[in-house]
Amino acid sequence: MTSIRQRQSVDRLIHNLGRLVFDMHIYTSEGGNTCARGGQDARYAIENELKRLDTNLGPVLQKLSADIDGIFDGSVRPKMEEGASTASAEANNTCAKWGAPFIRDKTKDRREGGLHFMTYKATTRRNGVYTSPTFGPVDFNEDLAEPMYRSMTIVWDRAFSGMLWRVMEGLKTDLMARIQDFTDGLQRQLELLGIAAIRTDRLATQVMGSAQNKLTEMVSYLKDIVTTRQRDISRIVTPHIQTKMLDEYGQCAAESGSGMFVRMKTYMAQGIDNKRASMFDEATHMLMEQLMDLQTELVQYVKGVVASLITDLRRAFEPLWEDPSNSYVVRQAFAKALDEFTDKMRVIYREAGIQNTDERHIIPAPTQRQPGGAAQGSGSVTCVAGVTGDFTVTRQPEWQTFSKTIYKKEDTSYGSHERYGEMGVRVKTELVSNNCLKETMETVSRVHTLHIKQEKQTADTSSTDASLMTFGQQTLNDLHQGRLESAPWM
């Protein structure tokens, strides 16, 4: 069992790490062309749908609480109370059996008779628990609690190995259905706002896969909690009885001299008869309190997972309203490293023998030929080399040298290029559609840029990767410290 749990823990760790790496890889590959106004409309739509989802998940959590309450209060409690009554009724007979005549014949089963007076006293001196060399283990507390356990064992096992499991699986199904409704409705709204269906489909696939994995892990963790807690809860009856019987054990242990065995049996019989009703009722009450605490713990944990899911959904759809220029340089700076991490993560899945269900493959954006030969969604960028005289328009690879390069917005349908910045200004190159060109030109002056100090006029192309990673690190520091500047309108 220990090795199985260790394997499950390792599997969960690999899945969690894999989802993080794959989601980061998808984010760095995002290259949308949402214009500012469309981005704000998308943000409002996403936030409204998230609020609606949060509202729709409320009844699911209420149903969870009601289902658990129905199991604990509706199924377990009646059998628990029935067991308490049975234990109370049998307590006097159990006590009398301890004081029955001792069987001295070694050919017979001594456990069919009573205890030797010295064994009886040794047991009371140890608060009701003793292992006799001749009689074997003796436990007064367990003997008194046994009828209660016997009555509730079947329904207890059914509740914690069947009914609760079905509730948790049903919870997962309900949550996935609500999230599916959220993504379906949001996709329709985003497409009406002009966001390409292929982008929304990709994000929907990503969030549904992530939610599926997170909820599967949630159910597994809840089962671990329940298995451990129910075992601990079921064991509180015997210690409670021992606590209630400490006075009687103390009286018996203090006895000595002639007639002490009779007096010990009298103390025990009177004490049990006086306390049998209250101590089993108290045990029932303690059990129910622990079960209600478990119910609260389970519901609160699920609420935390639901809140985390909503946060994940918001982050997943954030690129649809975020100005791509704000994060393009950062994303590209880490793209190569994340490519390597993704490859290594696939190797980890393969070597661990785990099916890779966490990776959502990147769907390329549709390619449209534009007048002038540029292709939308190609992932390439256009740059204007900053040289004296005419500007030379060239196609650049994904990894570029940032020295002496001026990036610009381009609409190839116009057959011309306009300069939006001076040396050192960094603006993300993207191909914009005709209907967003005017707004892009109006807002380009507000795009966050970074001024790069030129230390050398020429750069060795072999140092491109190192320079790029240094640039990415500096960009992250500037983002963190809020030192990004707005590009001036030229």
C-alpha cells in the first residue's frame, strides 16, 4: 500500500509539472492580433462569463454538502445510535463475563470463562488493557465498545468506500459540465467580437484538459483524506470509554487483601451500570462531530479548487484581451528554453511510463496570403534595418539580433511602410487586419517599449542566443520594477 501511494504521489507530481510546462509553452506561442477595443470587449465578455460560472457553481457545492450530509446523518447516524443502544444493553453482561469463574483446565479454551483475579487486577492497573501470559490479550474498553462497532461496521464501510466515492465522481462530472457550458458560451461571444474560432477552440481545449486533470487530482486527494480520517474517527470510541472508566480502574487497582476480587468486580459492575447510557451516547455525539468536521473540510477543499479553476480560466483567456506587444518580447525571450523544457518533459512522461494527457498541441493560426507576399499566422516578423539611406525591408527568422533593429506594425496591402520609432525602440511586429489598422496606428504610441543601450555597432551572430536571454532577463526585471517606457509618437 505504501509503494502504491508513493507511485500515485509521483504521478501527481509529474502531471502537475507537465501541465505547468505545457501551459507556459502554449502561452509563449500565442501570437494573436486582438486590437485594443476588441481586447476590452473580450475582457468584459470573459469577466461576465466567469461571474456567471461562479454563480452556477454555487448549487454544485450546495449539492455536495447536502449529499455528504445525507450519507453521514441519514445513513451512518441511525446505525451508530442503534449500536450505542446495543452496547449499553450488553455492557452489564460483558462486565459479568470478566468476573466469571476462571477455567483452570488447560485442555479447554480459557477465554470461554472469566479472568483469574490477578489478571483482572493487572488489567485494571493498566486502564483496562493487558496481555496475560496465560489468558492472552485482555481489553475491557474494546469489549464494551464491540457491540457498537458491530452494528455500524457494514454501513460505515459502505459509506466510506462506495457512497462517498460516487458523490465525488458525480461532483467532478457536474463541475466539468458547468465548465463546458462556460467555454461554449464564451466561444460564441468571442467569435461575435471577431476573434478567430481557431484561437478560441485552442484555448477551450486547453482549459478543459487542465480542468479535467485538476478535478481528477482533486477527487484522488479527497479520497486520501477520507480514507485516513475515517480510520481515525472510527477509533475514538474505545479511547473515550477508557477515559470514562478511569475512576473504576483506579479503585480496583488500589484494592488489596482478603475479598479484593469481590470488591473489584463490584466497583466495575456499579461503575458500568451507572455510566453505560451516557458514555455510549457521548461516543455517538463525538463520532458525529468528527464526521461533520470532515464534511466541512471536504467542502472547503472543493471550494478552494473551484476558486483555483476560475483563476486558471481567467489566466488562460487573458491573452485575448492583453495587448500582444506588452508581452511579445518576454514570451519570445523564453520560447527557446521552454521548447527544451517541453522536450525534456515528454521524456519524463515516457520514462515514467505515464501517458501524456496533459499536453495540448499548438494549433497553428490560419495562413492567409496578403497582397505583397506576406502570410498571416506564419510566425515570421518584418523588420526595417536601421541603415543610412533607404530602409531595406527583410524577413527575419524567429530568433533575431536586437541590435540596430526597428520593429513596426505592417499592413502589406498598402504596399508601403511607415516608421514608428527611433533606434533602440522595441515594438512587436505583427500583421494586422485592415479593420484594425487605423486603431493600431492610434494606439501604437502607447505600446510599452524598452530602450536598449548600444555598446557595440556590430555584434557577432554566434552570440545571438546569449544576448537574447540577457535581454529577456532584463525585460523581466524592468517589468517587475515598472521601468518600461511608452514609445514616443514620431
